[in-house]
Amino acid sequence: MSGVAYEIVDVFTDRPFAGNPLAVVYDATDLGTDQMHTLAREFNLAETVFVLPPTDPAATYRARIFTPEAELPFAGHPSVGAAVTSSRRGLFPPGEVVQECGAGLLPITVTSSGSATVTGGTPRLGPPLDPGPLLALAGLTPDDFAGAPPRSAGCGLDWIFLPVRREALADVRIDTPAAQRAGVTELSVFSWSESSSEAHARVFVPGAAVPEDPATGSAALGLGLWLVASEWLPGDGTSSYQVHQGLEMKRPSLLTCTVTAAAGVATSATVGGHVMPIARGEIAVPPFVG
């Protein structure tokens, strides 16, 4: 049975064995969707990304992103990880590239020092939500709530954002059956420091093979939209902020972000970070089942 090349990298960290681990797969042009999904289940990481030739002439490469459960239109750490890893492999030099994915054509800036910054897709913002049920399924109390309405937001992949006290983050215990009954499949529980423009976050996918994520670029992008909508960041111009994640998992991560807004509405957001190489090899191609 033939094989395809892969690398394991840690994303949103400048040291190994931190951040969010990612499988980046190459030479997979002839694989079917079911074969890609089988490989993603074999790696059993939060996401596996397949780097493919683009179908749009404006793109540098195409990315297909899979969790063990499903294919995603976009995800942050696969986008950053694929861009840096591909540049290191010589597919393109550092600089400005364009990733083709389910969320469209996304600009990415790759540096020679092993970092990348991706601009998210079209911003989406949901209506305010009742914090009570969300606090309950997170194992928290009303006293832990930080005071601005939860709501969903995203730039290619949507998350629900629940602001809480910094001290409450360590106490979060997701009630998975309750989350599934409520239809909550992507949840970011975070605290915010206005003085330093920093968030500390825990990001959950209740019921998934990897139920907590140590670094989530798509959630960091959506957080910028939430912060502007909640008037916690300015409604005009470009603001910078950072997200610390993974501390409770002993995989500390740092996501460096911006959000641009006009007239109180976020119009775009970026997220960036470093990528550390961990392992490389070849994995067997699964039998075609499609």
C-alpha cells in the first residue's frame, strides 16, 4: 500500500510540545474525501489539514481541513500550520500567500522565522443569548458571569462566546449531554483584561474526539468580533489583542490578533502565531471506500 507524506507541528507556540498539535498531509491529490477523513481519524488530533494544488488561479494552494468527525470550511491553527510548514518545505517562499478553503480565498502572511498571520473570512455575528443556560452547562454560577451578553461570532467558523471572571476559568466543567441538548457544539469561555487587551480562554467542542482545544485560531478571530460588538474594543479603526489558551491543559498557547471595525461593526480580523515542527514521516493510504 502506498503512502503519503505528513508532518506533525505545534501551532501558536514558539516551543515544542505546547500549542495545538496538527497533522499536515502532502502528496494527497489522488485521495478521496473518505480516505482523507480516515487519515484524520487515524491521527485523532483536533484537525488534520491536506495541502493540495489550488483550483482557483488566485490561490497559492488549497487546504482541506478535517476533524475526526467532519470536514470544516476553515480553521485557524490548520491554516497557520499549513502555511508555515509548506513554506519550510519549499512550496513557496515566505511572504504573502493565498489559501483556498471552504471559507474562500484567505490572505496569509508567512515569515522566515516560522510564524504566519491569516485574515479570516466574512465576519458573522449572532444575536445576544441568555447567559444562564450557558453558565450552567459550563458548571459555573451567575456570579462568575462577566456582564456582557454571550453571542456567536466567527470569520469562517462560528463560536459562542461566554465572558466570565478570570478565576472561574479553572472551574469550567462542561456538561456534555446538556450542551448537546442545547445544541451548543462550539463554546469559548473566556476572561478579558481591558488594561492589557488580553484574553484568557478555554475552548470546547462538547462530544468531539478532542473536546477541549489548546489553541483555536477561529475562536480568536470570532472573539474580536464579539469584543467590538460588546464595546470592549473600539468600534472604529484597528485594535490589537492577544489570547492565552491551553494553560489548564499544560499546553500554553499565544494567539496574536487584530480586529478592524467601522461604525461599531467589525469588518475583518486576523490571527497569527508561531509553528514548531515536531515529527515527519509517511502514512499508509487507506483503501478507497467512496
